[in-house]
Amino acid sequence: MLRNQGSRSSHHPSYEMIRDKILNGELEGGTKIVEEKLASELGFSRTPIRDSIRRLEYEGLIVRKKVVSPTEKDLRNLFEVRMLLEGSASKAAATFLSDKELEELKECVDIGRNGSFEEIMSANERFHAIIVNSSNNDVMINIIDRMQSIIYLFRHTVVFYNRPFLIDEHEDIYNAIKERNAEKAEALMQEHLQKDLEFCLHLLQRRQ
Amino acid sequence: MLRNQGSRSSHHPSYEMIRDKILNGELEGGTKIVEEKLASELGFSRTPIRDSIRRLEYEGLIVRKKVVSPTEKDLRNLFEVRMLLEGSASKAAATFLSDKELEELKECVDIGRNGSFEEIMSANERFHAIIVNSSNNDVMINIIDRMQSIIYLFRHTVVFYNRPFLIDEHEDIYNAIKERNAEKAEALMQEHLQKDLEFCLHLLQRRQ
DNA sequence: TTTAAAAATAATGTATACATCAAAATATTT
DNA sequence: AAATATTTTGATGTATACATTATTTTTAAA
């Protein structure tokens, strides 16, 4: 369950413990988060647990002392912002990406075709991370980074249910970037995210 | 020193006290933030002060226990994101804004021409807030809301030094929205923010 | 039986003491 | 005097007790 933890201030181990409990479904959407309960469960005092909860609230994984369960609207909102920001980042990638980074991007595509579940998960995450980082814009990188946890919940779904054409779309984006075609890269990224959104919405509706 | 505090979780009074000390320059960029010092100064214990500091770190007003002093790069990054998000929101405004909200937007323009310093400050903030809210996207609204504090630092500068054409640009944007011309509204908003950026950069350079 | 009030319980907010870590100042050695 | 140890001071991290607020349960009344 890898995640780029950015260059942000260090945090207490309980932060990752709680986050992972949410991401792997041990704490499911709607569960009440009680400080003292987590504190005794994880073997820390309330103080660092409180800090971790605050941080998870900032990231949107906890809302009003409950584990978030994103609605269809939340999902649409999140993807709307992602399309704007990652679309723009894709233009930057087409303009600025070095040969070495292009090579890395290609590797992510290849792992996406042949890797294990966990490998595919982190390759997909890395694919998007390389593109976002190419924006060279810390504000943008931080915003996407803060969305990562919720994005993760859905990326998991998309990979688990083996969404068709996912890797093909990544390859198309990679090719547009390689060709230095900024407009095409942006458009393809936006279409790609739109497909992800539709796939997630589809699953969300079947579940309810 | 008004700010829309969003619909987020309530906070301790010390949060606003510290934030305002930063925004009005009482605590200037680079100042070391010491928990115990603020606690005794403001008359609270360290616990709520710590919370408030964490939140200000999250908003970017405090970085590594110091009051932020945004660099030229920070400014460019922030405005790049604003141009994407507020540009998109302007399209939404042109499409969805009600007559009542249009009227409010017009009032902001009028106050911008005739109001006092404080009135102009909050009218300008309100102008942007109405447009951003019209996106009807909580994720986007929250991102911009979190940027507000740092934006405030610069909006202050822009109004204080009486940037030329600021209100004319607002009026142009208002007219495009009123005409329901989404593409034009987006383009004008982006140009407007680009001008703001250049004006701030200009001042930032003269100061150093 | 339903509703409202009161009491009891649970959870979070706040203060504070102590522990650990980081930085600065002093002392010691070369 | 310069460089390195050592001590001291300062600041943040952590645990915990108490205060306040919110929630639930119980009791009483309609």
C-alpha cells in the first residue's frame, strides 16, 4: 500500500495505521471514529491519535468523526478537479518531460500489462505521479497529493474490476507525451479520467 | 478582515487570532512560531494552540514552524492553479448563475468603484467567491478556500497599491457572465488573474 | 404508549506535567 | 584561538487528569 508521502512534515505512525485501516476496508464508510478507542487499540495516547485524525479530516478520509463514504456527487467533483489539474499537468509533461522520465512512464505502462495486482496498483499511481510532478508546481502537486487517499479507494476498484482499456489509454497518453503533442496529451488524459469516473459511478450504483 | 470560513468543522478562537496576526503583518514572514509563547500571549493552553498551528500549516500560512514568506515561484504556482480552477468556475457561472447572484456580482463591481478600502477588499473577495461557488463543486470550493489566506496577503497588496483596471476587468467578467458567454468569461478571468500575478510579482521584486 | 424531562454515560476539549529531541552556550582539549 | 565535547536551555512530543459538551438511557408525566 505504497503512497508518495510528499515532502510534508513528518507524522506519527498512527496516521498511516488509521489511514490504511480505512483504505483496506477494515474501517468502512460511516464508521464512527472514537479517539480513545483507536488510542487503546493502537497503543498510543489520545494526543497523537487526535493529530492523525485531524490530518485525515484534512485529506477528506474522515468527515465529522466518521469514515467518509463518498457520494456520487463527491466522485464527480473530485474528478472534475483532477481533469483540470492533471490535464494541465499532461501538457507540461509533453513539453518538459526528460528522456529518463519518459522511460519511467513507459515502464509503468509495461508493468500495467504484466504485473501482479499490487504492482499494477503502484505502477498506475506512479504513472499519474510522474505526470503531475512534471508540472513543477508544488501547489498543484500538494492538492493532488491530498486527494490521493480518496483516489486510492477508487483506483483500487478500477484495477480490481479490471477496467477495460485502462492500460491502452495510459499507453496513448504516453505516446502523445513522447510525440511532444501537448494538446493531445491533455485531451487524452481528460478522456481517460472521464472513463475512470464513469466506471466508478457504474460500480457505485450497482452497489447501492 | 472578513473571510468566508466555509462550512468546515468549527475551530478554536486562537486560530483566527493567529491567522489575523499573520495577515495584518504583526507576525511577519520568517518569524518563528513557538507554541508556548503564543499560548501565554493569547491566554490559552498549548493544546488548542497546537491545533490552530496545524491548521495554519495546512493552509500554507505556517511552514516548518515559521510564518511563510511566499517566493516568486510560490506566487506563480498559486496563480497557475487559480487560473485553472477559477477559469473553469467562470464558465459555470456564465452557464448557471441566477439573476439574483448576477445582481450581487454587479454590486461588488459598484462597491469596487465607490467603497472604502475595507469595503473594496471584501467586495473583491465576494466577487470571486460568488463565481467559485457557482461551480457547485465542494472540492473546488474547498481548495480555493484553503488558498484564501495566502490570496488575501496579495489581494491586500493589489488593492492597497490601487492596481489600474482591476475593477474594469471585474466589470468585463461580469458582462461576459451576464451575456452567458462561457468561453469569454473563462478567458477574461484568466487574463484578469494573470494581470494580478504580474502586478504582485512587480511589487515583490521592488521590495527585495 | 408516546413524549418530555432528568440523570447517567460517553466523547471530546483543555490544561498541565513529564519525556524526548534539538539547539545554544559553555567548557575542554589540541 | 580553533575545534570538539559537554552541559544547559529551550521547544516539541506524549501521556494523562479534569472540564465541558454531546449522546444515550432512564424515569416521569401526559
